[in-house]
Amino acid sequence: MGAVAHHNGPETETLFKNLHTEFQRMKIKLHVSGAETVGQPTLRNSEELFIAYEMFYMLFYPHGGSAVPSVIITENSENYLQR
């Protein structure tokens, strides 16, 4: 997620919201009886991103809920906080 550091807070928040929405849709699809489950689940057409996001979600949100951070630290805000 090093590339996220080059975006501002609103862009990063939108990315997390979109990933979370896509992740939740995939999880629902995996649990629906009769849904097509050929192949591995993906996020943004990437199995690795799905696995990484699922690990992140299970680690930081073990009881569920939104995975959109309430505070997003970007490269710009990190430099500001270090002053």
C-alpha cells in the first residue's frame, strides 16, 4: 500500500470506501447459495489484493463493520505532524 501515501486524505478515504464496498459484495456473493464460485475471489481483478484486504479486515475489524479509517494519515499529513 505504499502507493496510497502519495494521495491526499479524501482520495485515500474514497479508495478505502470503494475497496470495502467491493469486498463486502464479494463476501456476500461467496455466501449466497447457488452463486457462481468458480475461481478465487478478487478485488480489482486481483486475488492477492482480496487476500491482503481480507487479512487487514480480519485483523483490524474482527467483529465486522466499516473498514474506512476515521483518521487517514497520508504523506502530507505525516510531514505536518512531524513539525
